[in-house]
Amino acid sequence: MAEPVVLSETGPDPAGLAVSLRGVTKVYDSGVAALGPIDLDVRKGEFVSLLGPSGCGKSTALRLIAGLNAPTSGTVRVARPAVEVSGGHAVGFVFQEPTLMPWTSVRENVRLPLKLAHVPPGDANARIDAALAQMGLAEFAEAYPRELSGGMKMRVSLARALVTDPDILLMDEPFAALDEITRFRLNNDLLTLWRDLRKTVIFVTHSVFESVYLSQRVIVMTSRPGRISAEIAVKTTEPRAEDFRTSVGYAACCREVSKALAPSYPGQSAT
Amino acid sequence: MTSLQTPLMAAGRATPDGSGWRLVRVLLPVVVLAVGIAAWELVVRLNNIPPYVLPAPSAVFVTLVADWPVLSQSLLTTLLTTLEGFAAAAIGGVALALLFNQSKWLEYSLFPYAVILQVTPVIAIAPLLLIYLSQQTAVIVCAWIVGFFPVLSNTTLGLNSVDRNLAGLFQLYGASRLQTLRYLKLPAALPFILGGLRIAGGLSLIGAVVAEIAAGSAGAGSGLAYRIAESGYRLNIPRMFAALLLLSAAGIVIYGLLALTSHLVLRRWHESALGKEN
């Protein structure tokens, strides 16, 4: 087995890359080959979707980038921010579930990353208020997670990821459990955030329509072991808004992505 | 018509949520108690049963009032023992669970002995303890032995029930072990710890009583259990009942206080403390 090598850039990457994976594989202790080898480059400020069937390793890839798991072999490079902010963090992570602490208020949930980084309360409060306002949560600061709807909980989760002002936002099927209207609204809010804050976003999803609507580039993955099978650029005039959803270009792109995805679902004919 | 009405009424009964139903829930046990006491009194009076066989409730009550100076002193002693045993069980149980959670080595080496201590009947251990320890200490140790295991096992369960994604989040933000323990594991385990404490409260009383009875037969002590044993030897049956009544009341109060604490602490977030409708 190859020696696992993990490098972490300490300065701004000269090539303008936010994330770079080279020959990355992941084999779990159970012997299941979950991923790779895969190569993937994500430019700074880019919005990339990882699309594929369940078990194709897209979540695994995200966890490797976040540093939650170590790769079995290969290198994972994540650019560190040029200017270190106190309590800043290179990556923000949004899970499929809101993953909030039920025992405390929305404000304290958003405070968590800053508290763990020992940011002084005065500084922290201003940043928490800003993050809450950004996600339209200002009135719900003192509410408890269980008092909120699924969509609102996901907003809290996003606010928590944004409070450290990360350069890279990793999102693991964050809106999969929400109803369609709420998902569309959060899609639009996410696009606005991405445009305004110039973050790099890597978005894992199993929805063709969501991936095309959101991202500049769709990475299609196949399962067992997870590999990249296709890469499709979504060309459209920015900024996107709700009318993009019904445009001819959108439909054409969805068709192209669906076709690329079809071989990942054996036994189902491509249409 | 009747065939239509019956299911409607049944449905009304099946969803007990009105304030009327709450009143019924409080009133029913009270009525049962009143009827039971009245029947007991009647049986004793009609059959002229002597008090040394079965005292009437009124006789028990009279004894309770007449012997209050002695009984209240004993009640205080037993309550103090229970409280000390409970405090030791709570602190010991939580502390041991925290240690086990930090070190698997400690857990694997010590946990079996915690189980052995728990499954060996305390009534059998008490006489031994009374040989080696002063009586007061022995009684507290007994209360501790019975009480600490539910706290230990519940806290361990709670500490291991932390949401995996939340744990991942703490890891992502570089939380230290202490931070993870303080901000994640302990709050997540709180409902389990409180559940353990609720069991331990009742068990500490049992432990104290068992040890007092064991000690009482050795000739010393002044707790309620000792009063029961002593009154038994003297055929002072009404006083036995009065002491038993006090023990029972003490158990109810301990349980009620712990349940109330648990409710107040968890009411804003935990399912167990929330109303059905929200």
C-alpha cells in the first residue's frame, strides 16, 4: 500500500487553486474501497458540484477535503487563507442534517466555532449577529433548534459555517431533506451568498437539477470505487435567478448531465 | 344512531388531553387511597382486630403524632444518610463514567468490578462493611454501592450517544478534548445522567434502609429502618406502620424532587420534557 501523503499549503496558492486532490484513494478499515484514485482541482471562487449515486464516494471526498478523514493514499491540498483572521477557519462544513446542538439557542449554536477558537466574546458577538442577519435569522437568535422548521435549521447550519469566514464552503447534500419550495429558496440564497462573498463552494448532491442550477462545473462520479466519470461545465450568463430554472439552456444542460450520469445506474436505460 | 355514537365517545376517551382529564388523573389515585383506608379502618373495627396484629389507620396516625419527636429524629437521620449516599453515588458515578470515557484501558480493567459490586445483593455486603467500617460510614457506603451503578451506566451510555456529525464538527474546528467534553459530550449526556440520578435517588434510600436494618440488629443506630426493626421486637406494630409511612413519603419526595429537577433542566430542548402537542 502506498504511503499516505497529506500536504497542506500554508500560503496562498500561486496557481489560484483552492483545493487540489492528486491520486487520492480511501479504503475503509472494513476493506471497502470507497474512493478513487481521483484527481480534482477546484479554483478559488469556483462553485463545483459533485454528483453521483449513493455510495459513489462523493461524501467521502468531501470529508477528506475537510480533514475529517485521512486519505489512504494520495495528496490533499487545501489553500490556507492569505490573511489569518482570529477564529478564522479555512473550511466551513455543512452536513446533510442541520447537526445543531439541541440543548442551546440558535445564537449559541452559531457561536460554537468561535468559542472553540477562543475568540473574545465582544468580537464574537458582532460576527454572530452579522452571520445571523446574512441568513435572515436575526429574529430567531434566541430560539431553540427544535422550535424551527427544517429550512430554518439548515439556515442556522449555514450561518455557523459562515461565522468563521471560511474561504471554502463544503456542503454535503445540505438541502436533500427539504421540501422543493424551501430547497429552491435556499438554492437562490446560496447563489447570492456565493456571488457576494466570493467563496469557493464544493457542493455534494444527487440531484441533477440542483447541480446544474447551482454550479459552474458538475463533476459526475461513478460508484465502487468512486471515480470521476465526466466533467460538465455549465455555461450561462451570471447572475442566475429563478428564470434560469425554466430556460432552454438549463434543460439542455440537465439532459447532458443526466446522460453522463446514466452509466452510474446500471440496469436503467439512458433516456 | 348508537352505532355511530359509540366510536365517537371511544375516540374522545382515547385522546386524553383536556384539563378535565388531568383532574381525573390526580383525583383517581386519591379516591383509591381514601377508599382503601376506609375499608382498612372498617375491617379492623368490625372484626375487633387488636392493634398488635393489625392497627387501624387512625391508630397509625395517632402513633405518628404521639411519637413524632422520636420518629422525626429518625427520619432526619435516614434522610441525611440517603443524601450523603446519593451525593457520593452521583459524584462517583459521573466521575467514573468520565474517566472510563477518556481511557478505554481504565474502562476495560474496572468496569467488570463495577458490575460485580452491583449484582452482589447489598444486604449480604452490609454485615461485612459493618465489621470493617464505623457504622455511620458503613451505612453511607451501602447507599453509595446501590446508587452509583445506574449513574455510571447511564452516564456512560449518554457520553457514547453523541451525534456523529456533531463530533465531526468539533473535530473540524479543532476542539480540544476538554472542549469536546464540556461543550458536546456532557450536554448530550445530561438527559441520561438525570435519568440515572432519578433511579439512584430511590436506590440510595433502599441502600440506607438495608444497612440500617443490618446495623440495627447489631444493636446500634437510630434511623427509621432501625425504628421499624426495634418496634417489631417490641410488638409496637402501629409505630412500625408509622415509620414505614414516613419512609414511603421520603421516597416519593426524593423521586418528585429529582423528576422536577430533570424537567426544569430539560424542558426547553429534550423530547422527554416536552408536551405532546408541540
